[in-house]
Amino acid sequence: MYTQFCMSFRFAVEATDGAARAGRLWTPHGVVETPIFMPVGTQATIKGLTPEMVHTVGARIILANTYHLTLRPGDVLIRDLGGLHRFMHWQGPILTDSGGFQVFSLASQVHVSDNGARFRSHIDGLLLELTPERAVEIQENLGSDIAMVLDECPPAQASREQVEQAVRRTILWAHRCRNSQRRSDQALFAIVQGGLYLDLRQRCAEALIALDFPGYALGGFSVGEPPEQMYAMLPVCAGLLPPNRPRYLMGVGRPEDILAGIAAGIDMFDCVMPTRNGRNGQAFTSQGVLRLRNACHRRDPAPLDPACDCYCCQHFSRAYLHHLFAADEMLGPILLSLHNLAFYLRLVRQARNAIFSGNFAHFHGHCLSTWRQSTDSMA
């Protein structure tokens, strides 16, 4: 299954195992094998890591943020300096999100209308406006390979009436984003909203599919609902999307959530969890979660994860990592962030291989069983 949408952007599903898919995504800055996890470089940096370090652990596409970059240093400045790839020295593909979620979650005095969102910057209180047209303009100035439409993401506790309003506005804004797009070398993805209401998800998906976007995302998950509800909805929601387009689950990032997404037919994931948790002393390993600040690691000579070949696991013991966090040394967060990204990227590579071998269900079950058993006994 092969589809080409715009200049230098194509997608192909190469193998399936149940609903799980292994594919390949071509962009102006390189090819991405799916399923893929995208490290989050909100402000044009993966916190604490150089681009070379991020690439070394297997990252092939990263995410940056419209809201943050237009506030500081400014999208026009980045454009004038040669675009986001040159600005942050990342040679591979970049996806930028539209900034809508950050407007609703970070900014103050937000007023949303059909025209867009007016808000005050969380940095300096400056009054700003983000419209669908402006969201596209910013992302075109940044020069990302994949841009996201502006959408309205309601919280999990929103009423049905509020979610209906968000769906209506998301569809309206998607039309306007599509009409304002000028770059032929940037793929614009739509975002399906609808909360936990399947009929609203279907309504939104059908309206967006009629606009024929190159890719589709599921937004509004992992915003406060129980994981079990998300797991129940993901297969149905993924099934609403075109089979020949990449599918992106936005902001969902626990390892078990990613495997559930892959099982449902999702291709792309992002989350701040690997680096954020790493900065706080938590490591994801093949045997479960480790908390390196805990005293049980003070004399442990073992590597962080014997199954991992990242720089951290090759060279440093749990005892040393515990020392770094106890001494508040910056190398600790750097090494754990690097390792956690290596874990996530190895996980999606292993899932891809399992799909090709027709063994994904077994792989999925084995991972969950191991993590559950080990995490209960590991500190």
C-alpha cells in the first residue's frame, strides 16, 4: 500500500499483524520507519542532549512546538536564520504541533472563538492571537516536514456540549488551515477530536477525511481519562482513519500505552515522559521502572539495563547513577534521558520487527507481563 501526497512526502504500509502496522514514511529530510516514537524538542532542543546524541540512540524524527517557538525566539527569526533544521542542527525530519494544546494549558486569560484563540503569554503577559491561518504561517516559517492543524482539545472532564463545540471548531479550523497552506514541501496533518464520545470522534474523522489530509492524528487522549478507557477506544478510533495514511497518537507516552497504540494500528507517537522522567531519576528498562534516587542502588555495580547498549548502560553502574542524583550532578539527568530515549526507540523497533514476523501479540503480552512482575519488586 503506497500513497504520495505532496512533494517529497509518501507513506507505505509494508506489513500488518492484526491491526498493528509497520510502514515507511518519506519526508524532505529523510525516511522514517514506523511505528516510531518522536522525542519532544519543545523549544528546539531535546533537553540536556545534543542532536548527535539523540540520533545515536535511534531517533529519526523529532517534535517541536509552535506556541513556544513563536514566543521565543520567534518564527520569523528562525525563518531568517535558515529554518528550524539549521537553527537547531537537526538533519532529520521534524514535526511541529500547532500550539493549540499549549495555549489552553499554559497561557492565561484565554478567550476562544471561531476565529481563533486570544491569550496572554505565560512568559511576559503579552496579548497574542493564534488563528488557524497564523498557526500554518508559523509552521511554514519554521520549515518543519510535518505541520499540524490548529484544533481545540477539550479536557477529559468536559461535558458533551463542550466536546461537540470543540469538534465543530476543530473541523472549521482544519478547513481554514488547509486553505491557507502555501508550502508544497510540508505535509499538513489533521487532528481528530471528540473526547470519549465515539459518535463525535466519527463525525470529526469523517469531516476531516473529506478534506483529504496527508496524515491524521488522534488528539484529546491521555488528558485525564483512565488508561482503560483510552485502550477501549483506540482500536475503534484508529479504524476510523484511512488505512493508507499515517496515524499519529498525540502526547501519549507510557511504554504500555505505546504498545496499546501500535496494537490498535497507530504509527507515530510522542511524549515528554522519557526525558522528563529521566531528569527526575526514573529509568525505563526492559525489566521495569527503576528509581535511581532510592538507596537500594547505592552499592549496585550492575548496569542500568543489561539488555540496553546505549552509552549509559555500556559505561556506568546503577551505583554511579545513584551518586549523580544524590550529588545533584547534571550528568545524571543527561544519562537517564539518553537511556530512556534509547529504551523507547528500541521498543518501537522491536515492535516493528515483531509485526514483520507475525509475532506482535506475543511480543506485546511478554513486555506487559515482564514489566508488571518486575516493577512491583523493583525500587
